Amino acid sequence: MTAWSYSSIKTFDQCPKKYYHLKVAKDVRDEGSTATVYGTEVHTAAEEFIRDGTPVPNKFSFMVPALEVLNRIPGKKYCEVKLGVAYDGEQYTATDFFGADVWWRGVADLVIINGPTAFSVDYKTSKNAKYADTKQLDLVAGGIFTKYPEVQKIKSALAFVVSGDVVSKVHTRDLKDSYMATFAPELDRLEVAEKTNVWNPVSGPLCAYCPVTSCAHNRRR
């Protein structure tokens, strides 16, 4: 099966046809939006502050208090950690992000490791935490446990830097495999789609923003 990520499996779950054009045929590109650009700028500002001590630009000053709290957490800090996991049907093992055997890829915005305990933070720029998806935290936790065998417990958080909301969860090593299997039902459906080459479109509110203009449901045409 093609290597997947949290964002790609969410795209497939949203609309198999969109996934096909973006990830399989690759005949459509998602150029992003103003929100995407904003999110990238926020992530860059946070990374440079934590990693290099670079002052946060004035337009993002609202997130300085949260970043200072993170900076005071003891431990070795890693920004934009690339996680690659291989899976042979029985065992999950660490591999290179772009390795030939990579099964899942993920990026942790910030990982702080202090002995057997780690902190994992994902920055979010949504206006609130109403639609927070902690499955992303589960998946990243599984990847961190796989990459760092010394870590036994992870305090994970989705940090909504605009609203100040924090959605947190604690993960433990004994459940590593279950975290990596978080999207097993969706992956089963993806495997069937790949084998049959059937990618049915799904109509929904996001059709108004979809880059696949050839779809009958697209409302941007």
C-alpha cells in the first residue's frame, strides 16, 4: 500500500475521488489557501523561537506566553520531527521518513524528551478546539514510541495558538501498537480502493473548496 499520513487518510475519508487525484494520479495540485499560508507562518515562528531563540514576529505575539511555557519544560527539544514507520503486517519499526519501506509518515511539531517522559505538541491555528481530533495525537504518539525506544510515557497536546485552547492526552508505551492502528478501518477501505481502482466521489460542504474541478460535485467550476 502507498505510504500514508494523517492528512492523506483524512482526505481519503473525506472523498476517495479527491484522494485519487491528489495522491494517486497526481494530476491535480492543492495550492492551499490563505489559512494554509497563515498556518505555515505560525509553525515557522514557533519552531524558530523554540529552536533558535528567534523573537516571534509582532503579528504572532499572542502565542508568546504559550511558547514560553513550552520552552521552560525541561528536556531535549526537537522541532519538526520527521517520523517514519515501517509495518510488515505484524510489527511496527522505525525507518527513514522517505525510506523504501516506509508505511506511515508523520511530523511532530515539537517533541521534548526528558528521560522516559516526553511531551508532544501540535500547533493548531483554528479559531477554537471545537473540532479537535485527538486521533492525530494517538498516531504521532505511536510514531514517537517507535522512534525513541527510551520513551515510556508521552504527554500530548493540540495547542490552539489563536484561541489559547489546549486539548491534551496521555499516551503509554504498552498501547503503542493500538495507536498505530488508529485508522485501521480507513486503511482497509483505502486498500480496497487501490486494488479495485474504484474512487467514488463524496458530496459535502468542502466541495466548494475542492481543487478537483472535474468532479460533478465540485462547486468551484
